[in-house]
Amino acid sequence: MRVALFATCVNDAVLPRAAIATVRLLERLGVEVDFPEQQSCCGQPQFNTGYRLLTEPLVLRMARVFETYPYVVTPSGSCAAMVRDNYPRIGAKARAEDRGEELAEAAASLAPRVVELTEFLVDVLGVTDVGAHFPHRVTYHPSCHGLRVLGLGTRPLALLRAVKDLELLELPGAEECCGFGGTFAVKNPDVSAAMGADKVAAALSTGAQVLCGADNSCLLHLDGMVRRRHAPLRTVHLAEILAATETTPWRPGSPA
Amino acid sequence: MSSAYLGMPAFPQAAKAATQDARLRANLRRATHTIRDKRARAVGELDDWAALREAGRRIKDQTLRHLDVYLLQLEERVTSAGGTVHWAADAAEANRIVAELVRATGESEVVKVKSMATQEIGLNEALAEAGVTAYETDLAELIVQLGDDLPSHILVPAIHRNRGEIRDIFVERMARWGRPAPEGLTDRPADLAEAARLHLREKFLRAKVAVSGANFMIAETGTLVVVESEGNGRMCLTLPQTLISVVGIEKVLPTWQDLEVFLQFLPRSSTAERMNPYTTMWTGLGPGGAADGDGPRAFHLVLLDNGRTDTLADEIGRQVLRCIRCSACLNVCPVYERAGGHAYGSPYPGPIGAVLTPQLRGTGSEVDASLPFASSLCGACYEVCPVAIDIPEVLVHLREQVAAQPGHAAERAAMRAATWLFEHPAALAAAERTASATRALHPRTLPLGPAGAWTQARDLPRLPAEPFRTWWKRHRAEPPAAPQSTGTSQPPTTPQPPTTPESTP
Amino acid sequence: MTSRDAILDRIRAALAAAPEPEPVVRDYRVAHVPVDDHAAVVDLLAGNLADYRAHVHRCTEPELPGLLARLLADHGSRSVAVPPGLPASWLAQADGVERVPDDAEAPLTAQRLDGVDSVVTGCRLAIAETGTLVLDAGPGQGRRVLTLVPDHHVCVVDTARQVVASLPQALPRLDPTRPLTWISGPSATSDIELDRVEGVHGPRTLDVVLLA
């Protein structure tokens, strides 16, 4: 099977380990991965901040870049949700404004083919045990867009439970937002930080060494708070855990 | 809207103070988490919740689509049952109508049932200017009124006060408004409720005029419905001679049968009860008119627009008019929990306030323009909303309106630059490579602008040695191979913070 | 132009381009319990009433006067408001308790009722799933003020004829033109820290008699 990786702009520029791990993991599972280099960003920052029209060129670009792939796999719940939930809205609004069908068609073509990594593993490949090994105590934060917009449900936990030697610890108040929220983090810095502090405290209360998530934008915010506090916790993307094996273990370190 | 909210600061400034108020944070956390868990249990009892929610959503959408028809039907039924219907285009007109109705009775005081609509229009202040004292009779509204405070929650306006603070307010302030607090009042909730009972009873027994809102109005029968817990509503709706109900036009429901949906999910969403203790339903003056001696002898219904028809005109925004004011969205909102209700600068706090207030009042003021951004778009509000208002969708829709207003030039330029860069992947790749190459020079914090806001509480991310797309080019060139090491194609180049020992190989 | 016309015009203008929404589908349950198991429905009513701090009693018709007398005595009541149409036999054994009848000729004032200890009424119907009593001011129930001002309400439910399982079953049996009072447990509030406490303005003690 040949799929496209939509790495997302955050993973590409700032946290490439998750994208690299996604490639390694999928290749290990026999999937042929392509990375169309004309890809960039889904436009979520613009759209969610109120700049819908500035999102539109990116909608068209995404549809064009990924046109030929049956699946577009992305290690980000919120970017997948942006495409699946908001692209059709952008298309519908453009149509309502009498600006043609192009955006609506682009959205209708792309949206159903974009899948978040855990959906791809569990629903498309039909695996929960991906042969990973990760001998650490882990707690999982289900980011809001994956949890509520995509409805990822127990998929990430099922994948983590199948990881050898991984001790999974339940995160209290897991379903509560970490406070990132894109530009919310800078437009409402105090509330965002208060939410993030509570999330970090909840993660620390579990005794976990690793705070795992499936959305690096949330982890970026939480990692910034963890490091500011010098807290004994690492934020690690789920893909990195699933990519780790006994022969090629996960290692901390400078990204890529 | 009420003058009490004029000149409120923008949400982020007001919220900043709230996040630093440890007692407020503790009060809100305790209360919202208590009700959150109870609500989940109450909703869990009904295995057809999704079907009820869908029916509720559709009933409301049908009602709103034919609102003129249902309002006229309602008017006809209320009138034929002995009531009088008034129409108020805005707050000033509604206040004027109520003040004139009270003046016509010759009374100088009214008792009030808790009502969001009268909060919205600032009725109490308007009546005070007309020489009429309005006594709030809901326990939480009483706490707010005695404390010269503002409400901070739709259902529990004094949620920001804990039992100790409430005791102090009762002891210090009750005597100014009537019967003083009992000697030796404790902070036990039952004792506080008893103090309110004693304080208000004399007011109920002498009141000649009451002012209420309504949770629902039934077009086909002309029936009004008030849902409550304490019995203050029953007192106000039953004992006085004149009853004036001020109700938003969106509160109408087409049929009597529709109540079987809304009365199932309002109490469960609101107080997490199977049913609230008391619900009063009345149709005009009743079957016997004023002569049967049961309830008021005169009934006035004031139908309030005050921005609702503007909201109705907005294709995305109109869904907010489905709201039944249950406040489930407040109780699950992580932003509300930390910012508190006052930061929203209106009687409608929380997620629903963030989408309702800017539509009713516009986005001209600083606080109103900031409300659509007072959300991380986490979606918890939409998930619990019994009438399925997609609050995140409306927030983003309103952000678009605000972003088009003057004063967003710098942000717009930054967003445009980002889109340009994302439209030119070669330039993007070059920028990423430059950023990675210079990463040793990047600070952990920055003083100003969005980056400054970020680094108030967080370190800036450390950039990678190379962006993903650079790694990909190399990976592409490699022959397909057996399992490879993950994510560490280069050795660490910066020292690690002292974290968990096991994580170091 | 009147505000009435202005508002109606604005509504019509706002909706001029609005599509017709999806039709209402009522595929929710008529009841959440088997409605033909009457004994179970009555048990559910009893359980839900008790859950919200109503005191639930069961008796047969011949036992009713004795039970009502005991409930008034237990509450220490010296006076009881009596709505028009309440069967005279119900209070036949309430010795030493002053009957305070309400009638159209001499309606009781709220002030007078404030000095009355208890009220005994029947009801229009009871809803099991929510633990709700519905009064419609009919015979044996009286004006709304009667069950509001006294601090103790005893409500008798004829379980054979007056108990329904659910709201969808209750609404068609009610006349919306009558003044309706739905009662689910005694007066309560959640206004202090969102924690429920019983007893504010309405009757703080609610005795419900389930008459077999």
C-alpha cells in the first residue's frame, strides 16, 4: 500500500522526530510512504484566528498535492480535524458567497482521505500491536481535536497497551484541554498557562516519566511548561513510542 | 445591555486577575467539577440522549425558521387566555414597558424570579431609576444583590462565592434590605438557605407585583413555563396580583408535546437532576380568568428582541438562539473554570456568552471583540450542549468578523506572510534550514509580542538540527532496509536537562 | 411602525434566504422502563421520590386516614389546610388538628396560610422516571398557594389511576390551560457551591402517600 505522509508544518520545522518516527513505523509495517514535498500547512492557524480567506489557497494546495493518494496519513489529530471538519465549511462558505465550487470540490475530494495515524493503524491496517518496545512509565493526553472532533476513542490507548514493557498510567482529567489552542496560547496567555500547569501537574501526579500525545502542537506547549519548571517529565509523540523497538530503542536527545 | 458592564476590560486582562485569585480558582474548580460529574451520571441514565438531543435541535431550528408564525400564535393564545402581550425591540423599550406597568399598579417594589433576560436588559437599574425597588428572590441572585456584586454563572450566579463568603455577606448586608440574618449564622448551606427563607418570606407575603422570565413559551397553547428549585419562583408566580414576564422571542416552542424533550434534558444538563424540584406552567389567567382566585389577576408578557433578530439573520450564528440557558457548557469549560464568569463582561458568561454576547451587543467594545477568542476551541461545550450548538464553529465565525475590523493590521500581515510562505515550499524549506542552522543563537525566552506572551510561562521550543524535509531527502536516497533506528539519525548535540534517569540510555 | 411590526419584519427579513431545516423526528423513547409492569413503575416512582428526599409511604384505602393522622402528628402539626374536594374521610382520624378549609367564598390569604402547619392534597398524576407529582388545581388539590406556603405538604397518589412512567406519557394527560405545578421532592437549592441542599421557600417536608 502506498500512502502520503502529511507531516504538518509544526512537525516539519520544529518537531521532526514524530514525522520521522511515522515514516519508520509505517515502513516497518510494510507501507510504502511518500512525502510530497510541495506540502506545507493545512491553514489551521489562519482559519482558527479568523482569517478564512487566507486559508483558502492552502486548502487548494493540500488538495492538489495529495490528489493521487488513497490515504493521507498525518501524525496530528488537530490537522486531520482541520481538513475533515473545516475544509468542507470553507468550501460551503465560498459557495454561499458565490465564489464558485472549486474549494467545495477540493474539500470533498481530500477530506475523506485524510486519516490520523492511529486511525490508519487501527482501522485501515487493522493492527494494535505494532511490535513496539518502550520500557518506560507513560501517561497519555488525548488532545481535544482527536478526542472530540475525530472521535479517536480508545485507539491510541489500545496501541499503547500493546507496546511491550510500557507501563500505561491513567491521566486524571485526561479529556480536559491542555490550554494550547493555537493562537489562544498567545492571545490568552494567562488562562492558557493555567490550563497547561494543571495538565502538567496531573501528568506528574501519575508518576509517569513520559507524557505522550498524538498532537505535537499540544506537546510543544506542554514541553515548554515542563522545561520552564525543570519537571521530571518528557513529552513524546505517540509515533515515537510506536516506532521504538528493542533493536532500535527510543532515545532522548536533540531533535533529529 | 446593562450599564453595570460598561467599560469592562478585554477578556485576557480580566482573566489574568482571575487566574491569580487562588480562592476564586478553588471555588470555581470545586463547583464545576462537582456538577460536571453529576451531570454525566444524570445524562447517562437516558440511553436515548442522542435522539433527544437531535429532536431538541430540530425543534428549535424549526421554531426559529418560522419564528414570526409561532410568536403570532403565542400572542393570540396568551391574549385569549386573559394576558396582555407587549413587544420590545430593545432593552430600553422593555425597561420602559415594565416600569410603566409597575407604576400603573401604584406599587414601589417588585419581587423577581431569577431571569437572564432581565439581567441582560438591566431591568433592576432601570426600575431603580423609576423609583421601584426590585428584590431578587433566587438564593444566588440574592447573594449577588446583597453583595453589590455581578453574576458570574447562568444557573448559579454566585458560584464565585464559597459558603464562608456567603455567610459574611448575609451577616453584613441582610439588615439593610430587610430582615437581618439570624444570630450566630453558620456557613452550613442548610443554615444559609434557612436565613434566605426567613429574609424573603415577608417580601413574598406583601408583594403585589412580580417580574419573571420564562424557560419556555408554548405557541399552540399560550402556556409559559418556569423551571426552578427553591420555590421562590412559585411564590412570585402565584402570590402577587400582577405578574410581568420578560421573555426573549427565541424562547417559544411550537407544541405542548415539545416539552417532553426539553423537560427531560434541561434539568439533567443544568442541575444534574432527573427533574428540578418545581416547575410552574400557566396560561394567561387560567381557565377561570381572574375570578378563580388562583394566581395573579393581571398577566403581562413582554416579548424581547434586543439583538435577537440580528443573530437570527446570521446563517452560522443563529444556532445560538437554540440555547436553553442550561449552563452545561460553563461547567465543562476549562477557560471558564480558570477565568471566572466576570471576565466575560456580561450576564452570559462561559462558552455560550462568548458566542451570544458579541451577537447581541456587536463586537465594537474591547471586551466584546475579545470574547470570540476566549476559547481554546477544545469542543467540550459542543459535546455537552443539549441542543447541539456548535460553539467552536460560531466562535471561529465570529473571529472572522472581528479580524476584519480595524486594529488587526499587524496580525493580518503576519497571517498573510505565513500563507505566502506555506504557498512557497522552497522558501519554506530554506527558512526552516536557516532556523535550524542558527538554533544555537535562539534564546529560551523573548520579551515582546506573541513570542513574549508564549514565554511568560513556557520555554521556546528548541529547533531541530534539521527540518523533516531535509531528513526525508536523505532517507529517500537510502536503499530500503531492515529496521532502522528511529528519530536519532544524528547524536544529541545539546546537553539534556536532568529528567528521568531511565530515559537516558 | 409599532415595535411588534418592526420585530416581525426583522424576523422575516432575517429568514428570507434561510433554508427549511430538517423535519423533527421523535425517535427517542416513550419511556425508559417497561410501561406494562405497573408495580415496577410504582416502585420506580417511590425510589425516585425518596432519592430527592421526599418521604414515601404506602397504604391501602382503609389505612389512609390513620396514616395521614400519624404524618400530621409526627410533624407536630396543629392545623391543616384543606382544599375543596378533598374526601372528608381522609382526615377523619386527624384528631386535635384544626381543619383550615379553602373555598371560593372565603379564600385563604397567603398570610393566613403562613400560620398553617400542613396541607393535604391529592394530585393530577405522578411521573415515575423523574419522581414528579403534578398538581393541576383540580378537586382535592386546590389553588396553588395551598401547597406553597405551609411548610409541610402531604400528597396522596392513587397509584392505580395516577401513575405514568415518563414525561412523554404524562403530557397528553395534562390540560395546559390549567395552572400546573410539578413537584419533584421538597424545595431545594444548588446555589451554594453547586451542591444540593433541601429546604428553601417551598414546603421543606414532602410526604407522599402511594395509595394502593
